[in-house]
Amino acid sequence: MKKGLLATIITVMTMMLFLVGCGSNGGNGDKASDMKIGMVTDAGTIDDKSFNQGTWEGILEVSEELGLEKKYLKPAGTLESDYMKEITNLYDADFKFIVTPGFKFETAIFAAQSQFEDAKFVLIDGTPHNGDFNPVVGENTVSIFFAEHEAGFLAGVATALELKDGEAGFIGGMEIPPVQKFNWGFQQGLAYANENLGTNVTMKADNVIYQGTFDDLAAGQQIAAQMFERGVDVIFAAAGGVGIGAINEAKTRVAGGDNVWIVGVDVDQYADGIYEGDKSVILTSATKQIDKAASDMVKAEKDGKFPGGDTLIFDAKNDGVGLPEENPNLSEDTTAKVKEIFELIKSGDVTVSGEQGDLIK
């Protein structure tokens, strides 16, 4: 009798332990703890002070918050085959939530989303296609875009208000839609301020240059030097590493007594422009909430709400673009006016065009 009772107790305890074990491995929350977040970098490095870094910082933040494993891989080149190699390497290592920043991933993600159907993909600033530019966003993929023209517009207004009078320039990396929209928005912002806020900051056609890459620092510095020599007071650099070259040129000139500025891009680049103490050549930055976009998608997957098959737009209405929270080189009056205009964009009372117009006079 005692042996039978003991056997029953052991059986019950074993079943309880089994059930507890099953419970600890089931459900959305625990399944999410097994998520492994991967990223493949675009052209440039993980600390490019721009697109790659912004994406990775979002992944770092959400991974720490949720206790997830994360990893990034840098491809040897920028061909579809280079990207697919690293996507496959991540997948084979059980990283089945993969974030890719940049339009160059479009054909690679098109292939990957059907090849790895049990993986999830986040494509930032691009949409999957088979080389024909016909979008095919798979059910396991989310395509994310930003309203760069709205961020550029706010930066243009802030620049005009702070300088009051002067000459502006623009240095872009590759001449692709996200970079173009920064340019077009910035010019619209300058024009809006000139027409409505009593400023006179202009931009000449020969001071709008697309360098053609995102990683040639020397070229960025050279182009910026030429613009400053032509009398440009402020350069909006939407060019990744090329923009870092422009920032370096501005720092050299300010240290030598010149009064020139840079408008940063994608993330708050104030720290990159520091040349003495806490003084920086970064007037402000036209920002995209790249980190938020990446982290939001991880959280959506964790909550079982991954918006697969959708194309999302981060704009002023959802606080997806704007200027940094703190802008030490902008006056209180400028900051207040820009915030006021930001609300007008949100409400639709001010509309910024995402297409090229007759902007350069």
C-alpha cells in the first residue's frame, strides 16, 4: 500500500513538473524570448553615424529590453549575392527576424522572403521586387518608408530662421528618392521661411551636388570645401560617410575662424560636429526615427502583431520624422516656431511635397 502511494505521488509530481516545463516554453511571451534578431548592414559600417548605426541602435535597445539575442553581419560588397550570403548566414544560425536598411536590399529581400518562409524581414527605405520595380511585399515582410521631405522642410525652416540671411548648399550621397526628398523638402523649408517668416536664405543650382556614394569621406570634404569657398554658409549633408567628410571640413574651418554650419541627417549628428568643448558645427539635424522603426517591428512580432505584407510610412503625423529633441545651436524662438510649424504639418495645414518642383531660383 505504501509503495503504491509513493508511486502515485512520484507520478503526480512528475506530471506537474512536465506541465510546468511545457508552460514555460509556450505562449507568445516565451516564444518571443527565443527570437534572435539579425541585421545585415548596407554600404558603410555599423558606426556610420547615420543609417546603419540608427537601425542597429534600435535593435540594441529592443534586444536589451526584451532579453533577445542580436547580431549583425557586414557583407563583402553591395550586390544581391553579397546580401543574400549574409541573410542566409543569419538564417542558418537561427536568426529568423532580419532587418535590412536601404534600397539596395530590395531584390535580395524579394528572393529571401520566399526562400525562407518561416523568417520575418524588415526592409527599411525599400520595397521588395524582382528587378522590375514592381513591389511584392511578402506576408513575412514589412516595407518601411519615411517622409524625408517633411524632415528636410523642418530643417530648412530652422536653418533660415537661425541664419536670417545667407547661402545654403546640399550634398547628397546617391541620387535616390530618400536623399532627393531630403533635398526637395529642405529647399521648400527655406522658401517657406523666406516667404512667410522674413528670412533670406537662398540656394544656387551649383551648390546642389550628389556625390554618388555614401562612404567617400575625402570627396565629401572636398565638395564642402568648394562650396564654402563659393560663399556657402550652411550645408545640408544627406550623404552618410560623405556627409562626415563635410562635417570634418566645417570643423576645420570653424576652428580657423570661419562661421559655417552643417545640417545633419537621419540621426542627431550634433556630437559628430563637436570641435571644441561642447561646441558643434551641427546647426540641427533632419531626423528619421530609424531606431524606432526597427524596435517597433520587433515588438510587433513579440506581441503577435507583425504587419506582414504591409508598407508603412513614418511621417510627421506619427512622429516618425522631425528634428532632435535638443538643438543647442538653435535659439528658443527658432525652436518654438519650428515646433509650431511641425504641428501645422501634422494637422495638414502645411503640406510638403515629396516630388521635385521648380525649387532653385
